[in-house]
Amino acid sequence: MNAVDLASLLCSRLCHDLMSPVGALNNGIELMADEQDPEMRDRCVELLADSAKATANKLKFFRLAFGAGGGFADAIDANEAKVALQGIFGAERRIEFGWMVTPEKLSKGAMKLLLNLALIAGDALVRGGRLDVGAETTQEGLEIAIRGEGPRVMLDAGLREMLTKGVPAEGQIEPRAAGAWLAQALAKEAGGAIRLSEPSPEVLIIGAIVPRN
């Protein structure tokens, strides 16, 4: 896969995730234009506010996970990753979010790796549950651990292969797998690797190590 292919996949993923909240904004505006009842107009305002917040949260997350978020500094405040993840998962009542990252700053590559692995684990909690994100610095380097637990955890074989081996032999990648490809590429570039727990209907654990330079 070349850079153009990856950019196309990331753009497709971004558009897919923004379609719902932006569509809700459009629906809310249309309802506001025709609605005269004060109570219903208040409901429309609430809908618009919720949709605008969801859109902003997703944009903030993808800017850090896929884009050039964090400016030109070599290291980024880890709290930015926490806020970004809370924006897309913590606000959802169906997913309880836990943060156990000890370093105060993360390299750009490490932050993107952490965010993409967390997104994959969160997406696998199709019926909700708990998402715990952890990272600590050891003698080997930065160790990342993501744990998702819920009544139904789904991570298909294609994503598993992408995370551990990279692009499949046939070279076909769907937009939803863009984050997995990027995570695997980031880990490989850093000289590290990604590990997955055995398939389970209730628990998914994703681990990665970013070796010291």
C-alpha cells in the first residue's frame, strides 16, 4: 500500500464516522425550520447541540489518531489522548472508560498507536462494556495495554491479521481497517510489535511495545 492508498482509506473512515452526527445536524436544522411548538424547538436545539459536540469530538480524535495533531513538538501531552478518547467513548453510556497511562508525554508515533488500538478495541464492544487504556515506561520501552470487556466482543479475522501481520497477500483493505493498518505500520516502524489475546466473546486484550530509541 502506498501513501495515497492509505490517505484514501483514512478519509473514507473519517467520512463514515462523521456521516451520522452531521446528518443529525442537518435533520435538526430542518425540524427547526418547520417546528413552531416551543417544547419541540427546545428538543431540536438539544439535538443540534449533541450532534455538534459529537462531530467536534470525532474530529478532535481523528486529528490526533490519523492527522498532524499536537503541533510540531516531538512529544505530546498524554492528557490530549485521554480527552480525545473520552470524547468518543467516555460520553457513551454504553461504554465505561478507564485511563491508566503513567507517562505524562508520549511521542507522536506512540500516541497514534495507542489511539488507534483503543479505537479498534472500543469498536469491538458492539454491545457496550468497559474499555481500559494503559501504558507505562519500562526498561524495554513504552508498553501499551488495551482491554475491552463486554457481553459481545467482535474482532474479525481480517483485523486480527492486519494488526499482527500487516497488509494481506491480496492487498485489499477496507476503510474500517485503516486504523489497524496504521497501528501495525507504526509498531513496525518503531521496531515493536502488536500482540492480541486469543479470540473470546467477552474479552479482548491488545498489547504493544514501542522500544527505546
